[in-house]
Amino acid sequence: HAADAQRTDLMTITRFVLNEQSKYSESRGDFTILLSHIVLGCKFVCSAVNKAGLAKLIGLAGETNVQGEEQKKLDVLSNEVFIKALVSSGRTCILVSEEDEEPTYVEPSRRGRYSVVFDPLDGSSNIDCGVSIGTIFGIYQLNDSHEPNLEDVLQPGKNMVAAGYCLYGSSCTLVLSTGTGVNGFTLDPSLGEFILTHPDLKIPKKGKIYSVNEGNAKNWDGPTAKYVEKCKFPTDGSSPKSLRYVGSMVADVHRTLLYGGIFLYPGDKKSPNGKLRVLYEVFPMAFLIEEAGGQAFTGKIRALDLVPKKIHERSPIFLGSYDDVEEIKALYAAAE
Ligand code: AHM
Ligand code: MG
């Protein structure tokens, strides 16, 4: 009986990825091991985020607790946990983190064939007030065993072999794609396991929500301004869209994936490349949205076709439901 099977036959994320990887004959379990270290990082951050108010983990780096010990800020702590977990997996060679100016090159004795780019704790403005935040990651694979260098990570997003995010919200949800669709897993805190709860996620073809920081409107370019105006005052007889904006990319993209609609962080007169980082914010989210049937566009090209020149480079981004992104693409095409 199907309902019973769901309750007693638990599909954990490790079991799911092992099944998925066994389809590839050359798979040596390395990816599954790498992923289990990322999952460990997510569980740690989830627990730290949940305790943040209590444990006074939040606050300025360098603050001391009642015992007089130095407290690390949550994002600094999360970064250290991810770096250590990834290095100790023995499956990585280069790590790029939003928190670190320079990439981390793994020492030869602990080196593997994957590179991981990540933002350990995204949504910094929401950390101190208990609003949802998240971790974002993307994974590249080196195909031969040369000495790792920056060129190995300065690659277009379409070359990623996997991408995902973990949302620390009302529950802890990990969304993952290894290039064959998108699946969502929810942490069962009593088991300490991520269980498959959102199999084969597909984004609605069109949505009723737009998500943008409208406080930047005075500096927007023509197509972005026109698009948002159309969301509020549609001219084709459709109803206006609702505005939802958390200010945490993971939360805003997760909602967009589940409910449909569009998320945009455009470039503007003050910041021509917008705010979000290509490698570990734009690429992983664009990868997931495309795998779920949506689109991700930079204002000029398909986001996954971008070739970053620097590891912390930024790009404007428009992503979400296929039809909604189609509209913004048309506006940019018309403005050329
Ligand atoms: P952060 O890396 O400092 O946390 O900034 C990234 C965040 C994203 O999560 C979010 O989409 C965006 O910044 C919100 O920016 P703004 O406050 O300008 O609207
Ligand atoms: Mg960030």
C-alpha cells in the first residue's frame, strides 16, 4: 500500500544520490561522499541558526560571551565548517567561498576531482532578526588530473555537474540537482536525515508573483522598469502580480520554484552588474531553475552561458517561470 510505503521506506538524500549515481558506470561513489560532507555542513548550520538567538552566536565577530570566550559570527562560523568538511571529504581540489577573498587550494594529499563554489550563509541582512537564510553551492568536476588552477572554476554555469541550496526556514529544506531534474529534501530533526519530500520539482510555467528590491527603482534601466510596471498595471487584461521579497536569495528563489513567478536582481545605474555573485549565487540558482523547467537570463544572455573572469564577479539576474522570463527577455530584446 503506497501510503504505508511512504512512511516506512524512507528515501534519504544519501540513498537517493547513491541510486542516481549508480546509473553511471564510472561512478566511484566520490560524488556521494562529497555530497554527504555538504549535507553535514548544512545540518551544522541549520542547528547553529536555530540556536542563534539562544547561544548568542549572532552579533559582531569578536564579541565575547559570558564565559569571556570570543564568539564567532554565524557566517564566519558556517564558512569554517563548510571549508573543513569539504577539505576533509578528500574529494575536492579548489573551493571558492563568498566569505574568502582568495580560493582555497586543497593540499595534494587530500585532493579529489571536484571543485565547490559556495555561499555558506547567504542573506546576511536577515541573520540577526530570525528571517530565513540559506546556503548555496555549485559543483564542477575536473576531467583530468592536472594541477588545479583558477581556470577550473572560472567556467560557465552550464559546466556544473550539480548545484543546490539549503533553506534555513520554518523547516530546513535542501534542494538539489545533479543535472537530471530537481529534488527537494526536508530535514527530519529527530532522525538527523534529509528525506525526499519534493520529488522531481517543476516550476509552474507562469506565475503570479514578482520579487525584487523596489527600493532601487530610481536607478533601474528601461526594460526592468517597464517589466515591473507591467506586473502592477498589466495591459493585457490579466490580474496584477503580487510582490514578495524576503531579501534572502534562497528564500526568494525557493518560493519562486514552488509557486512560480519571477525573481530579479537587475543591474542599475549605481550597480551596472547588480549585486549577486555569478559563481556561487547566480549559477547554482540558474542551474536549478532551468532543470525545473524555468529560465534564467542576465539581461543579455542565458545566465548559464556566462564565463566569469573573476571568482567574485557579479551579474544582473532574472529567473523563474518560463513564460515570465520570456516577457523580460522580449523587453530587453526590444530595447537593443
Ligand atoms: P549577502 O551575500 O550579503 O547576504 O547578499 C546577498 C543577498 C541575497 O540573498 C539577496 O537576494 C540580496 O542580497 C538582497 O539584496 P538587497 O538587500 O539589496 O535587496
Ligand atoms: Mg551571498
